Amino acid sequence: MLIVTVLMIIAGLAAIVWVANWPFNTPWEKELSPEERRIKAAHNRRHHRTVARGILPILAIVFGIASVSLLSGPKSDPFAAVVMGVCSVVCVGVFGALIERGRRRRSSTRR
């Protein structure tokens, strides 16, 4: 179960990086002209935080469900359940920090 736990954590982080850097590091990157590449790179820089805001709650839910299933399943693995629970709490914490940072940034520009 520990291997599954580690793989889920790595897959979640890889999903954030992959979606945030789309279409770079994909087969579609070869089809971009230099101008399209510049536009996509600028777009990705602006939207990294938005991607994280979309994926982090999903990861928190998945990690929470996995934690409960690891703890209550027929082959209970308390260590893996705690690790998944901690990952869920970290995802929620980072999500909350991103939301707070965005609120502070927007409110200061309105003044």
C-alpha cells in the first residue's frame, strides 16, 4: 500500500505540472510556431495559480478518500492512511493560501 500511496502523490503533483505547462513537453509542442510558443508561455505564466486552484481541491478529496479507505479496508495500513491524510491537509492548506493571496492582491489594487 505504501507504493500506491507514493504513486498517487507523484501522479497528483505531475498532473499539476503537466496541466500548468500545457502544451509544452507534449507532442503538440512541435507544431507551435515561435509566435504561438511565446503566447503560450505568457499564458502559462499567468495561469499557473488558476490551475493549482482547480486541481488542489480535487487532489485533497482523492487523498482524503484514499486515506479513509486505507484505514478502514480489509488490509488496514495506518501509516499509509496517515500519509494520505497529511497530503490531503497540505493540499487544502496550499489551496487556502492561494485563495488568501489572491484576495489580498486584488483588494490592494482597488484602493
